[in-house]
Amino acid sequence: MKKTESTVKTNRDRVISVLYIFQRLAILLVAALTFLPSINPAKVSGLLPQNRSLFANAMSYSKLVEKCQLAFRLNYIEESVFYILYVGCVVAVLGLILLCAGGCMSVGNRKLQKIGNWFTLGGSLVEIAGIAIIYASYLNMETCAVPDGVEPVLAKGIYVFTLLAALILVLTVVLQLLTMKKECEEKCEIESKYKLFLMMLPFIALAFVFSYLPLWGWRYAFFDYQSGDVLSMDKFVGTKWFTYLFENKATRRDIARVMKNTLAMSGLGIATSWVAMAFAIFLSEIKSAWFKRFVQVFTTIPNFISWVLVYAIAFAIFSTDGFINSMTGGDVDYLASTSHLWLKMLAWGMWKGLGWSAIIYIAGISGIDQQLYEAATVDGAGRFQKMLHITVPGLSSTFFVLLLMSIAGILSNGMDQYLVFSNAMTKQPLEVLDLYVYNIGIGSSDAIIPLSTVVSMSKSIVSVILLFGANGISKLLRGESIM
């Protein structure tokens, strides 16, 4: 009899664990779809932005109705309909927050899981309420005299979100019933591995939103797309823009020039990457604590100054009306000079980022065993000998990891610095790949968004290949891997 009860208990625990897995997957899917424009349940009219997600709609009412002002003035539609729609978006996002809280609690012990079930239960109900409010706005919109082309449309996202919220609701009710009679621990606890995972979760979400979700925009490379258009299969052109990139002589010439600039300036950065480590080593040798802190703070602060302000400083010093010309009585425009331009950009970059780049090496130095220095002192080693034979080898692993990351990102040296320092004289030698993508996609009157997407895609693919290649070489030569 006891064996039968134990078997039933074990089977019930397995069922509960499986149900929790399905519940978490459903919550993750709802969270992902909330940031996906194509499945936005709030796209109930052509008046609404078609490239915005449910989360984006909930964040700003003004952005939600930015294309609706004419319809409001002509009384085609009442603004109260969009108030209802906005409230529905906000309620749906609040439901998602409750669902995520319940999902996080579900990785704890039974007592915490029971509490989390109430959050999940409430979140699913709030999510359904939000979708119902959005659907109510759609019904109200049907009664308005909306002109052709922007008539109400029942978004497919309404069905998807409703089904997922209903699934989570059913799973949560079943879980609550299964765990109702189960004894719980006295305290709410989460295993250490889950605590660490939950601590990482916000950063994983940020990486997903800002690094992986934008990859959905790669689809523009396969369409004849103009800003403001809606993607449709009648504009699908396949690999037209890929072939155009290599067949057009002017584009090939621009790519060759841009690649030369990019590789040159990235190469200078890689060649001088040891400077941050050397600076950290010499900084750690300063005996005066207050002076060391002053130098570290003084060299780190420029990292938090935007490149616009850096250019303002450069303009105040080096322009024709700047400090240098005022002192010398000259009228030389140093900012328009192309002489040693790449070295100037390297110097500005090092001034801005040296202190910040040294932080990781300073942390690495603090982790070196101090007994090594004491033993070296006993053996009669001087300060420079200890730096050469203890500190440098202790930082070599950190240096090589950062070096490999720099090699992998050799095509991604940013655009802010080069954009603000560009003028009529320096535009071409300062146009790196990222700035070129910006210029052909956004920054010019004849912007070609598909072509800029193709260039950006190619850059990302090459960067990934370089990363794996550098990692393979490191593993072959040093026996260490960064992945």
C-alpha cells in the first residue's frame, strides 16, 4: 500500500514538473510575441503603425495615434476608440509582467510555486482582459466612418494571445489543484542555480531585444522596400540587392574605400590594444592611494562623454576660431585637414576610452596571487622584473580574450565618432562600414534601405566567421578557447 502511494506521489510530481515546463514555455512565447510587430494584436486598423509591437504601443499613446490626427479632425473616427485601444495594450503588458513574475517563482520550492501560481493566474486573466479591451476597440471602430484603406481589421495576434493566455490559465488552474493538498516548506526558497539564472534574465532579455530581435529586419534585404511601405510579396525580389552589391561598379568602389578605412582604423585600434594593459599595470604601481584614485577617475570620465561633446571640445580647440588659432594668430582649420587623419581619430579614441578599457585589467591585477610578488621580492626581483614576470603573464589570458573579441569585431568599429568628425573634406577617409550603412540606409535623400541591410548582413556574417576563426587559432596555438 505504501509503495502504491509512493508511486502515485512520484507520478504526480512528474506531471507537475511537466506542466510547469509547458507553462513557462507559454509565458516565454507570450513575452517574445509582445515585442514582435508582425503578431501585434493591436493592429486593428491601417491607421495604426504597422511596424510597432504591442509593447511599443503600450509605451506611448502619441506614437500610437501619430497617423490618426487627420482622421480625428475629419471626424472619421472618435479618439475615444484609440483611448480604449491604448488601455487594452497597457493592460495586456501588465498581464505579461504578472505572468513573468509567476514564471520566475515557478522555479522555486512548492511554497513559492503556489504563490507564483496566483501571480500567473492573475496575469493570464489580466492578459485576456487586455485582449478583450483591444477587441472592444475594434468593434467600436467598425461603427465609425473610416475611409477605405484604413478600415478596421481583426488582427491575427488577438487569436494567438487569447489562445496562449487561455492555455496558461488552464495549466495554472490544474497546477493549483494538483498542489493544493501538497505539504509545503516553511520558507520560500529558490535553488542557487535558478537564482543565478534569474539574475541573468534581465540581461538575456536585453540581449534578445537589442541584438537578436533586430535580425528580423534582415528580411528587408529581399524586398524593394521604401521607408513607410508595407512589406508584401509583390515587392519580393529575392537576391537582387545581393547581386547589385557586387555588380554595380560605383558600389564596388565605395565598398573598397569603406573597407580600407574600416580595416585601417580597426587595425590601429588592435595594434594599440596593449596600451590599456600597460596603463593599468603602471597605474597599479602608484603607491599614493589618493593620486591613484584621481588618475583612474580622471581617465575614466571621458568614456561617459558623448562623441558630440567630444567634437565640441575639439571644435573649441582646433577650429579656425579655436584656442590654438587664437593663441598663434593663424586661421588653420585643423578639423578639415586630412593629414594623419586616422592617427588623429585613434588619439581621440584612446583619450576617450583608455581609462575605461583599463578597468578590466585593474580587476585582473587585483586577482593575481600576492604571494608571487612576495616570493619575487625575497628573490631580489625589482619592480620592473615583477611587472614583466608576474603581472604581464597574469594578465595575458585577459588580454588575448579581448584581442580575439577585437579581431572578431574588426568590421564593427562604430559610427558615432566618425559621423561627428565628418565634414566636406574628411567625409570619404572617415566613412567606415557602419557609417556607410547609415548613410545609404538613412542619412541620404536617396536612401536604399535594402542595400544597407545587405551590407549590414554581410558584415555580421563575416564578423561571426572571424570570431570562430580567431577562436580556432587561439585554441590551436595557445590551447585555450573563449567559447
